[in-house]
Amino acid sequence: MTKKIIDEKARKQLLAVFKTLKRPVTLMLFTQKHACRPCSEQEEILREVKDLSDKITLEVKDLVEDA
């Protein structure tokens, strides 16, 4: 099991907020895997957020590979 970036207290707060979502939400991350060091951590955080609600989806677009 990998260590989560979002701690348990923040996770509970996010779950409470996400329960109020009325419609689906799409998070979009624009990245460059080979030129952006913090992008992998940002993607990991967004994946953790996405996993907290079935109303949240994540789209990752690589500015080079998807161009």
C-alpha cells in the first residue's frame, strides 16, 4: 500500500464537501511528463481527490504526447 498524500483529516473534510455535489465534475491536468518534475505529484494528488467521489473524474493531457 502506498502512502497517501492527502491526510485523513483533509480526506474527511473533502468527503463531506463532495457529498454535496449535485453534478459530475471533471478535473483536468495539463502536463509534460518529461519536462515537469512536480507534475507526477500533482497527478497523484488529483487521483486521490478523484477516488473520493464517484462524481469526480480526472483527465490527464500531456501537452507533447497528446498534441
